[in-house]
Amino acid sequence: MNSAKMLIIAAVLFIIAGCGPVISENVLKTVDRDIEFRSVVADPARYNGKSVVFGGTILNIENLEGVTVMEVVQEGLNSQLKPVERGESAGRFLVKFDRFVDPAIFSAGKRITVAGVVTGTETRPLGKGNYRYPVIEPKEHYLWEPSDYDRSEPRIGIGIGLGYWHID
């Protein structure tokens, strides 16, 4: 095979690899992708012990003795499992890590994708009332880096071939 063909094959493989989900294939095999977040919020007991993948924006992180609890506002996920539907949410959920998670890294406002098991609910104060949070025990997670472009500036792209462009 000549070097041009090898370069093209390598580029195609690199592009394909960059478009896949951020959660490992082994963990995704255990997840029931048909379970919607709004269904879990409506009847958490029905989904206790089920593996799910949810994502959203971190609202708060609290380190307790031997556990870190993260509050996340749920958002829809794209094909890479990145939270993308800001302004549309079916509620909030808690992620309970059985270890210390640094709030300087996992800070409020960052987006996260979590694959894990529904372990029940926890009621906590929210505003002047109480809110029943579904609780997820994570198997795997991915913390998204903030976008590095300014949405107010026009963007121009020039290229040849097929492509898909999604601005989140």
C-alpha cells in the first residue's frame, strides 16, 4: 500500500473514532438506552437497579465523609452522549461517588455525562419546598470541557466531502 492510501485510512479511522460516545463500549452494553430520564423521575422505584446514562450541567458538589454528592440538572444528550439541550430539562438528579471528587475540577456550570445504576431517591430542600432526586451510582463518567468559541461571532468553514456540524 502506498503512503497516500495509508494516510487516508488513518485519517478516516481518526475521524470515526472522534465521533463515538465518550462512555466505554463495555459500560454502554449494560445501559438500557430506552429508559428516559422523565420516566425515572416519575417512578424512580420502578427503575431501581437499572443501568442508565444521563447528562447535564453540574449545579452543586458536596464532599461528605467517604462520599461526594453531585447535583446535576438533566439535559438531553447527542450521539456522543454530550449534554446539548440547555433550557430543556425533565428535572435534576444526584450522582453519588464513593470517593472524593474535587470541586475545583467538577465545578458548577460544567457539563457531565454519567453512566450508572439508579439506586433510589433522596429528598432535599429546593427553594421553599422539597425535591425528590433520583440517585445514580456512577460506573463511568465524562466531564466535558467548555466550548472554546464565542457564539456571538460568525463561524465560516471551508471543506470538501461529507460532514456533520453540530454547534451545542
